[in-house]
Amino acid sequence: MIRPYILAETNWEALKEESFELVILPWGATEAHNYHLPYATDNIQADHLTAEAARVAWEKGGRPIVLPTLPFGVNTGQSDIYLDINLNPSTQLAILTDIVEVLNRQGLYKLVLFNGHGGNNFKPLVRELGYKFPKMFISFCSFPQALDKGLYFEEEGDHADEMETSLMLHLRPDLVLSREKWGMGASKKFKIKSFSEGWAWAERKWSEISEDTGVGNPHKASKEKGERFFNDVTQKMGHFFYELCKADTKDLYE
Ligand SMILES: [Zn+2]
């Protein structure tokens, strides 16, 4: 079945008469995810989450279109981890500028970026592009913050953790190594405590904070937990996408 809200699947026959309300751009990364998850973990999650959320929005009567997932992200802190591919933030801005230029010329004024990777930081990019393209309404979202993770998962973490492992067991179990291969995802924190309090920030050198590249113990992960989280988060994202579809960008505040 060709999904009409997935640009990579649809065709000119369908699009020459179409008028979309919202463009969704998933952005991932290509990087090691503990020993047991594939390098494309963030991209696979982004593909599935945006596709399902777009389906939800479409069923409600919205007209979103999902662009292909951009597969490389900011991995400046993983320069010594084999084949983690880094795009610099300035490169991301250049790519995004070209995409926004197309949308702006064609009158597709609503764009939402879906961030599938913690190293991507879209806020300064969105500010700059909003300033350069005043007709555009550009926003972004990321999924782990959309719900209270503690209601779904037992272990904390932010990379190849219980949540990501559960999602991958649900989405692509064929790409997850068997449990005895899973690392513990143990990680070190900065000695300077301010960096752990949320108000001071420095990049972590990944190879020095984690042996297996994971941050967060994956061992309580399960397919069922992944499925439950996936269904709930895509419902929430789908509603957000629908609201963006129908929003009047000249009347956004109350
Ligand atoms: Zn990830």
C-alpha cells in the first residue's frame, strides 16, 4: 500500500493535484548504539514514529507529508567512535536552508522538524531560518520528552537505553542482537557537579563516559514496553501534527 503522506512512496500522479498543509522532516544520526542496536537506530525510530504519527494526523483529516529522514546528525562528541558520522551544526543549517527555500518558494509554509537524535540542536537553526523566511512557520519536536518515560520504563538513560532497545525490539527485532550481547550502558558523569544540574553544559566525550557507547541500562527492555510507548507517543505526536495542519499561523496565541 502506497502511503499518501510519505513523500518517498507517493508519486507525481498523486501530488500534482495535492496541497499539503504541513511538511514533516525527520532528522536522525548514524552512530553506535551500545553493542546490540544498529547504527541506524535513530533513523529507524524517526522513520516509524513520523510515519505513524502522520497516519494518525491524516486519519483525523490533516494533510501532512513526511520527507525522507536525514540520516546523519551532529556527532562532534563521538569523533573517535568508529564510523559515527558527524554533520557539523553549520552543515545542518546549510541543508535546512536549502530545504526551507524549496518549501517557501512553493508556498508550503509550515515545517516541523522531528529530532531523532540528542546531538541535534535545532533551536538556533529554527530561529535563524524563521528570521530569514518570515512566511515560514518552523517548529521542532523530539519524542522521549513527549511522555513521562518513567511510566513506561524502569531504567533512566538517554542512549541505547531501555527505551531505545524496547522500541527497536518492537520495530526491527531482526536488527537487535541477542540479550547476552547487550552491554550494561554504564556511564560516567562530570566531576563538576554543575554540569549534571541542567544549568551548565559541556559536551561529553562519549568514548570516555561509556565503554559500550550506551548510556542507560537496556536489560529491562521488552517488545511489549516498546509497543506501548510507540503507540502512545505516536498518538500524541499525531495530534500535534494535526493541530499544526489546521493552525492559522496568523492567529497562534491566546
Ligand atoms: Zn539513539
